[in-house]
Amino acid sequence: MKAIILRSMALAAVLLLAACSTTEPVKEQVYPEPVFSAQRIIPADAIDITAVYDPWEPMNRRIYNFNYHFDQWVFLPVVRGWQAVVPRPARVGVHNFFENFRDVRTMVNATLQASPTKLLQSTGRVLVNSTIGLFGLIDVASSMGMAKPDEDFGQTLGHWGVGKGPYLVLPLLGPSNVRDGVGLLPDSYLQNYIQGDLLAKPVRATAFLFDSIDTRANTSFRYYETGSAFEYQTVRWLYSTKRELDVEK
């Protein structure tokens, strides 16, 4: 009996060795290193917020940071005081008053752009608000459903084919570009010229202050509250894109 068992075990060992001798060696698997390139992980139709010509970025970032501190320590406290002291109906009247001047600005720029539709719309608004609306204190034109185009000299330059140039952050005023920065000069001159005929010199200085406060109060943007780690680039792209659309419309 033992002899039979030993022979069986020897036969099994021989068969096992034969099977091992016919088994192909396992080939080592080679796995390529993962490559996380922008072309692989970013969709083809994704928006590149860095695609704005900004050769003065270091300077622009410093001005952006200065504007943030000025906003936090000066502008916003003044705005909050304005909102706390001045009743809402009075604030709305002040806002409407300055918006009426901006409609005059639109009239001039619509003329320079040879845009009769915008010229008629803005002229109609000025006539209605300056008369029925008590020198613009009441926005009767909007209540009547009249369209409100918004044109400035920066858009007029773009309409004439002038390129926007490098991105530029202006002290206190914020995002801009070379074309729009230059366009601020004739627009400011026009507003001062009109106000000079209507307002006494001391009142003009007060009006400029109130206009600045009103503009900031009606601008919802707050520095470093967007929740984005790339706020500077995002604001730069949003402004540049908006201005392109403003010129095209």
C-alpha cells in the first residue's frame, strides 16, 4: 500500500513539473505616467480668463490693492453714512439727477457714432426727465418704458476702430484700458461744461462729490468678496469682455 502511495506522489510531482515547464512567463506590465496637461483636462470651449493683454500687471495689481484699501477705509464708510443719513427718496432723486446728465452724454456720443436710434432714445429721455421729471429728479422716462442707451466716448472711439490697448486699473475708478481711460477726458469735460451752465461753482464741487458717492452706492461690486482665488484675473476678463460687447451693440 505504501508503495502505491509513493508511486502516486511521484507521478503527481512529475505532472506538476511538466505543467510548470509549459507555462509562459508573466510579462511585466508597463503603465505610462499620467500627463495632466491643459489640453487634456480643460474643455476645448472653456474660457481663458488670462487672455487679456496686460503688460502692466504688476503696476495694475498695486493700484487694485490700493483701491481695495481706499474702498474699505474711505469710500464704503462714506456710502454707509450717506445711506443712513439721507432718506431713500432723496437718494433716488440724486441718482436720477446724475443719470439725466449721463443721458446727455449718450446723446453726444450717439451723434458722434451716427446712431439715430440711440440719439432719439436718449434725447427723448432728456426732454421728458428735464421737464416733467423736474430737472431729472424723477425718472419719468423709465416709468413710460423709454429705452435707456448708455454710450461714452470710449465706446465712440471703439466704434471708430480705435483699439482698446493694454488693460489698465485706474486709481479710485477701477478697471479700464487705455482707450477707455482717454475717453474719460472728453466725457468729464462735457459733464463739467453742462453743469457749469446750470450750477454755481461751489455747487458743482458738491455735485461731483455726490455723484461719486451715488455711483459707488449703486455699484454692487465689493473687493475680495467674489469668492474667487483669481479675482484680479476674473475682474479683468469680465471688464474687457463687457467693453467689447458695449462697442459691438
